[in-house]
Amino acid sequence: MKYLLPILLLAVLAGCTQESQNKFSRSIQNWTGTDGVLDIYMGEKLVKRFIKIDKLSTAQSTSGNTARDYRYGYGILDTNQNFKKDPGEKKLYFEISGYSTPYIFYDSPL
């Protein structure tokens, strides 16, 4: 009986489409968090760093049927860019344009 649940779960996941499996994976990741880092560049220069980001989300239209051209999230603005939350650094909401912001999002190296 204790093996029935894992076998059943595997069977259900095997029958899902790749997109359904990705949504399931993202929902678990949204619940557990990823502790990501977002670096924003201007040319070759790093101008902003956000740390401890759970996820970047794509904005949805008001009707919820189409994606908008920006992403958003919450993270700590790492003003001295040392990958640590220092006194005075706060968690902020941010938005990134899909058209003009060169950025790299990655898991925290620390």
C-alpha cells in the first residue's frame, strides 16, 4: 500500500503533456522558492542586483488570456552588490520590460 501512491503519481505524470509537467514543477518551485538573483546591465556594466527572488512572473492581461510584455517579482535590492542583505537594503517590487532591459536571472550562488 505504501508503494501505491508513488506509482500512481508517476503514472499520472507520465500521462501529462510536457507543459502540464512544467506547470506542476513551477507550482512546487513557487511554493518552495528558488532564492534567485537578478542582474540588470546597461551595456556591459552591472547597474542593479536583486537577491532572494522567489520567481519572475510574466504579467497577464486583464482578461488573463494573453501575456504582457514585462515580467515582475519581489526581491531585495542589493545596493552594494555583495549577494547579502545588509542593513538598509529592503525587499522591493520590480518590473522588467520585455523589450529593452538586458538582464540575467539565476539561482543565488551563496
